[in-house]
Amino acid sequence: MTSTSESTPMVRMTDVQKHFGDLHVLRDIDLEVARGEVVVVLGPSGSGKSTLCRTINRLEPIDTGTIEVDGCLLAAEGKALAALRADVGMVFQSFNLFAHKTILENVTLAPVKVRGMSKSDAERTALQLLERVGIANQRDKYPAQLSGGQQQRAAIARSLAMKPKVMLFDEPTSALDPEMVSEVLDTMTSLAAEGMTMLVVSHEMGFARKAAHRVVFMSDGEIVEDSTPNDFFANPRTDRAKDFLGKILSH
Ligand SMILES: Nc1ncnc2c1ncn2[C@@H]1O[C@H](COP(=O)(O)OP(=O)(O)OP(=O)(O)O)[C@@H](O)[C@H]1O
Ligand SMILES: [Mg+2]
């Protein structure tokens, strides 16, 4: 039996290990994300940030350790896995919208198919969400007819339509033209302000400073630092973090 209460972390990873062949890609990962907390994950390319996200909704299996979402151990397969996956929204660098469905259909599909919502309820919710991310007027277009920033906001609305308990973002702005980055970050910032629990892989320092409660720095599959944004940016403790910050702040 599991029990959940306000004090149960929304995500709890305990002693998680994962290899890809000989590569030890996640090492001794202990990470908790509290309800309503926004955690930004930073680290060099190949340090395991995407893999970390993907293990949380079981897109990648782990070798050993445990991952709990809202107090429930992630099941390896079956109905329980589908339910847990629906609780964990994920937004990727590439927008992953269904190309042959309209924006509205993209947002209503899973609530109808997975949550068993009626079509009219799903459409009502979808329109509210599209309104919230500022693209309700794009509802009848197909993804290719939208800008990258609009597509990414549609992807966020689609995830939110499942009423997830936690949202994972893996470099959601890195494929966008610069002028579209801020509209997506603004959407994420308001989501954070509304109390959504979020784990965000992003090198957008402005977002980290403004919206994050914690910054987690990964290197070679390990969590090397875990501190407040102010502390991390002003006083990185390890050489690896100093080196990383030197590189990203200088370009
Ligand atoms: N499916 C896979 N099979 C084998 N190796 C993989 C696989 N996915 C990732 N890796 C390796 O695992 C390591 C961590 O990859 P991961 O994508 O998690 O890094 P990352 O921190 O997200 O990097 P980036 O900043 O470039 O996105 C890398 O060395 C990568 O090459
Ligand atoms: Mg990555």
C-alpha cells in the first residue's frame, strides 16, 4: 500500500542506477521534487539530463533503485504504468504534435482515448488550455501551419489536458528561433506560478533565476550540485559546475 499526503514528494528517485551498455549514464541518483516545486536541471551535453527525464515516465527502464510519483512506485508495465504515465506530462525539444490532426484534435485526443472523457468535455477543456497558452485562434490549423513557438505552446496544452501531477520539460526552447523562446518561457513561468510541479532541463538562465526553486547540476550521470538558483549561479562549489557556467555564460 502507498499513501499520499501533502508532504509526500511528487517525484522521489532513490539510488537510481542506469547503464547503456558499459556507459553508467545515471549514477546514484537521489532526487526529490516537492509538490509545487520547480527544479531546473543543468549540465553538459551527455551528462544524463534527458535520460533522467525519460526514466521518470518510464520511457527508459532503470537498472536498480526506485522512482515514485506522488507516492506510487512506477510500475514496469500494464495499466498501472499507463495511469502513472498520464500523471507525468512531458514536453520535448521537438514538438511531437500529430501532423495530421488539428491543434484542437491534438489536445483532445488523449483525454478522450486515455482518460475516457466525452468529446464535448475534452473540447471545452482544450479550448480553455489553448486560451491559456495564447493560441485558441489557431485551433483549426495543422501543426505545420504554426510557428515553432506556437507549436510548442500547443504541445504544452496537450500535456496539460491530461491533468498531469508533474510536468517534465526537456530543452523545450532549444529548437526555437530566438524571438519565440520568450513566449514559451512565459507560458512555463505562469504554469510554475500557478503551482505546477515541474522538472525542467533548460539552459535558459533567466527562467532558472525567475521561476526555479532549485537548480540541480548533473555531470557524467551524477547529481553534483543541488542548490538554490542564486547560490548555484553566484557560488558554484565544484570545478565541474564552474567550468560549465563559464562556458554557457560566455556565449
Ligand atoms: N538509447 C541510448 N543508447 C545508448 N546510449 C545512449 C542512449 N541515449 C543516450 N545515450 C547516451 O547516454 C548519455 C547521456 O545522454 P542524455 O541524452 O541523457 O544526455 P543529455 O544530458 O540530455 O545531453 P544533451 O545536453 O546533449 O541533450 C550520452 O553519452 C548518450 O550518448
Ligand atoms: Mg538531452
